[in-house]
Amino acid sequence: MAWRRRSPFCPAAEAIPELVATGPSEVFTWDITRLPGPAKGIWFHAYVIIDIFSRYIVGHTVELAETAERAEELIRETIEHNGIVPHTVHADRGTSMTSKKVSQLLIDLGVTRSHSRPRVSNDNPFSESQFRTTKYAPDYPERFGSLAHAREWMEAFIGYYNHEHRHSGIGLHTPASVHFGTAQEVRDHRAVALAETYERHPERFARRPKPPEIPGEAWINDPTKRTTRTINLIAT
């Protein structure tokens, strides 16, 4: 059997980012998405930073362009405002995300840098999911008439997203409730209300109702789930 030497120019397989947060302010993820401007070919750029445990948007801005300088400023401002330095900041491999300015800031702060694998969109699922929620909002404009309009709309939407949107991934709580530690109290009140309703009308339920659990951790690429999926694929 002929043996062929591997070309030294073949790229090595990229490591899969495996990140876990067991509470708020441990892992942030960020990305930039384009918002349609007043005419074809004109775009505004929304920078959004999310806490993966709570889904709370901890920082955002809308700019005329994507730049490393503005990204570095926003990350610095966000961490200062948050008051707790995360242990990891994750992003894809865009120019701003891998820039020297952003990298040096995170090094100076002692924050671990993490990046998605090239051409793997689901390595940044929290940002992708949040952008999808944004763009499917009922009042998302077909076009934003100006930078001021885009900023005003995003400010209002993020206020709604953080403080009113009930997220299925965090037990139907709001991101703010999980981020600022009131979710368990809210869940306890829900449990009491459900128990009282069940006692009054048990015929309405197939079983005794309980409010959804609040997940104790949030993962980017949970290795146990990936292993389970691999086993299932082999079995089939």
C-alpha cells in the first residue's frame, strides 16, 4: 500500500471552542450585524455583547462602519460598566474580532480570548440567536432612515429584550432577571401560583404543574452533547 506524505501546507484542524458559564459575568460573546440603511448598499453596523449565562445584552452600539477602534472601546466600556471582568470573551474571526487592539485589551484585562472555527457559524450560537430574534421583531424596519433612527430602534428593542422578553433557554425568565439574580424568587412565586391553581382545578392538568427549571450552566459546544450525538450517529 502506497504511503503519501501529508503536505506541510495543509492546515491543522481548528480546536473546537468549549466554553461554560455557571453564572452571570463569566463568559461574554459578541458579534456585529448589518442593519439596512436608507438606500440599497447602505448599511449600519450593530455591535452587540451578550452574557451567555443570562442572555443579557451587556453592551451595544450602532455605527456607520465596523472598526477595531470602536470594538475595543465598546468592550472596555462594557466591562467597566458591568463591574466584573469576565474570564472569557468569545467572538468569530472577523477583522475587528481578531484585531490587535481588541486582543491587547483582553490581554491587559487578563481575559481569555476565544474564537469560532473558520466557516463554522454555530460556534457563536448566542449572538446568532439574538440577531435572529432582532430581525424577526414585528416592528423591525425594512430600512432605517438614518443612523439616529437605527440607534433609537436598537435602544428600544434591547430594552425590551433584556427586561420583557421571556427566553425559553432560561426557564421563561427575562435576561435581566437571571443576570441580576431575581429569577429564583420569580420561579418560587410561579410555583406557588401554579400549586394554588392546581388545587382549585386539578381537572385542567394531566399532572401537577411546575415552572421550568433555571439552567445551572450555559455552554458553547458542550462536549457531552457532542459525544452523545456522535454515538447516536454511529448507532444509526
